[in-house]
Amino acid sequence: IDFKDMHERLRRVSIADTSEGRLFWSHDSKQLAFTASVDGKRGTYTISPPDELKPKLLTTETGSMATWLADGKQIVWLSDGTPASVTAAGKTTKYAFSAAQAVNVAARNGVAFDQCWRAMRDHFYDGALNHRDWNAVRRKYLPLAIGAIDSQMFAEVVQLMLGELNGSHMGFTPTGGNRTDSTAWRESTAHLGVRFDAGHPGPGWHIQDVIPGSPADKVAVRLKAGETVLSVDGTAVDPSMDVTTVLNGRLDRDIHLHIRSGDGLERDVSLRPIRFSTARELLYEKWIKDNRERVAQVSGGKLGYMHIRGMNMTSFYRFERELYAVGAGMDGIVIDVRENGGGSTTDHLLTVLTQPAHAITVPRGGEVGYPQDRSVYATWRKPIVVLCNQNSYSNAEIFSHAIKTLKRGKLVGVTTAGGVISTGGTRIMDQGFLRMPFRGWYVLGTGDDMELNGAVPHFELWPLPGELPAGKDTQLDKAIQVLTKDVKKWRKRPRPTLTNASDR
């Protein structure tokens, strides 16, 4: 923070927010108090601008909803949820209290249910409420809500009411729930970083493959496909046993394996396991790498592959970074939004993929093109094909519809989920949070609601059971075939002859 500048800007302001925390201005003492971490120590600090700008620790306590009181020269706030004060000298006082409250649970449930019912009645994106008799729906579920014995049962009743609308992007999350100590360890099923052959008869677990970057892939361990795990921490294993009996426990422990290699030699190794979620992340990166290699191999190195995991800025930034690496020297890109749960970045992606071309530039001795530094984002104007499936949701569906509507490329895969509504929400008393769809999306040209109306691919094909686990992706192969054909047409497009001013 530039505190000299802040001094001038806060001269007439009592409270202001900054990225560093909360600022409180004391007019009479000319002190600025703020919460921040200074040299790694979190607390409330003071300075006296414009001359004394080195932060001084006032108290290790921090708070919210702070107000400066000239009477007593003190800050009053909520500290850890408790009313408290801190003086200019750093003396802190907390004012703990308790208040007993008798609640008529049935009456409270009834009021909370009516708030949910009324919120959907007044704000659901379809004013006809999908042609449901909303008053009849209230009569049906209100008695159940009143009789709910706990928050989970109440939430289920609200969910049943929402289900009558047969719409997406809805839900009710009750307040509270089971709380556990975040510092306490939890029993987890450890992942060794390998996948086993389900058809192996035994003894032991036969390693089908090793996940790149996993503990089993480390130099000190280096397990290999074709080897067999004979025991885990001294307990013999076989395909018929429940793996949790030997793999459950703390994650911060070493697991000892007895291994037999393909040539019959045996050895002992130790490794530190990972979570299943970590293994899934590693497998995701392997999946992308395998798909990228498959596309390059089939296309003779002329096509690239990119997967968009979610319609969020993290995924978009990755898309931006990879566009240069994946697209460099390529004639087309396969863009994959299968398994994409949605978000809000379709228009960012379309800015990359549909930026209008209005000129051609050529530096001396250089290639024909357009300078990327003049564009909002790095752009891609060459052919694309988009992969989508039944697990492409929400904004991923909007993206798929847009590619068809704008005729930017072909869709390959499976019709998307048909769950497209902009969603918001509202808090319902102290009972929970109601998710509420408020804005519909309609296909330009036809005017069709995208809700319950998924994007239909130009080429629709379902993978057969067992194909994907076996490494066979018929949708990806079809996408390569379609894009190769589109690239051939693109190469034959008419192009102007460039004429220098000196040649006219």
C-alpha cells in the first residue's frame, strides 16, 4: 500500500477496504490502523502518515466490521465472532455473552419453506414455472417441511419441491452439517501410483501400468508394468481381497511393498502414497498427453489437441498458454469440452476463436499473418473441431451451441446434457442457501431454450462399454477424420494476391 497516497485519499473517509485488509482512520490521533501480515506475523498494525510509515504492531488480535470511536479512542469490532475493542494503546477487551433461545422448529421450517417456495415463484427464469401448478406444489410439500426433524430432512423436502420444476442449476444447501476438526487426521485409502490388472488370477496384484509423476514412478522406487506386488506391509495380497484392509490409514506414512519382477527376481521397496484425488490429477495430465500424441500421430503432426477442463479463468489461462505450443505450425486443433462441468468463459474462448480478420500483414522476409500483440487475446483462425458429450454441462453447452451457431467448426461426440440456465442464489434465514436459476439462454436464430435442449453434434457416436478403459476413443478418432477433411477445404480457400504500394 502506498500509505502517503492513502493518507490523502482517506483524510475525509472513516473506513476503507484494501487488498491488505481493513483500514480504520482516527482523525484526532492521525493514526491509520490496518490488519495485515508484516514479516510473516498476522495482526493489527498502525502507522502515522505521512511521516511515520513503518508499521507498528498494535495487537495480534484481528477483527471485522470495525468502527473507530473517538470516545475512548478505540476500535470496536467482532474478533473471532465475539464483540471486542482495542484501544490506541493496544489494550484488547472481549465481551463474551450467551443468549438462550427457544425455537418452534415446525413454525421456523414452515416460514423457511415458504421463503424458498416464494423465491422460486418470483425469480425462476421461466415465469410460467415450467407450467407447474406452484400453489399445488406448496400444498404438497409444506406439511413435510413443517414435520422435518432436522436440517437434512428439511433440505430434502426443499429439493423435492425444486425437482417438480424439472430444471437445472437448482439446489438447497442446509447450514451447518457435520463438522470435524480440520487438524485431525482422517483414515484414507492410499494410492500407490499404479493401476492393477483386474483379470490377474493371483497371487499378488499384477501392475498394469505406472502413473507418470506418481510415487511408483520415482527413481528410488521405479515400479514397472508387468511386475507383481506380493505383499503390503508384510501382508500377502491377492486379487480377491479388499484393498482397503491393507491400504487404509494415514497418508503421511511409508508403505512397504514386496515386488516380483517379470523375470522372477524379488525385491523390497518403500514409497510414500498419495490421495486418490492426486492420482486422478496425474491421470488427467496423462490422458491429455496420450490424446495429444494420438492426434499428432494420426494427422502426421498437422493437427493439435487441447482439452478445456472447466469454463473458468484457470482453464482459460491454460488454454491461452497452450494455444501457442499446441497450435504452432499446425493446420487445425481438436478442442475437447467432454466432461466439462461449465462456468462462464465461453465468450473469452470465442474471442480467441472467432476474432474477425480484416487485414493481412507481412514483415519483410516474414510470414503472412496478423500480429498477435494487436489482438485482445492470442487468436486462432484456422480450422477446429469440438468434442462434446453427455457430461458437458452449462457453459460448455453454450460453447458447443455457439460453435454450431457461428459455423466455426463441426461438433463430434454426444448431445450435451441440456442444463443451461444462469444461476444465482439467496440465503434462507439461518436454514441454508437456495440456488436459483434466473436467466435463460436461447439459441440465436431458432430462439430455442438451451435448457432441456442439448447441443446436438454434427457427428454423434457413443463409445462402446470398455472402449475408453482399453484406450480406444472412437470420438477422438472421428474428430481427427472430420478436422482433416475441413483442413483440406481450408487450404483450397481463395486468397488475395498481395501487392506492394510500389507495384501499383
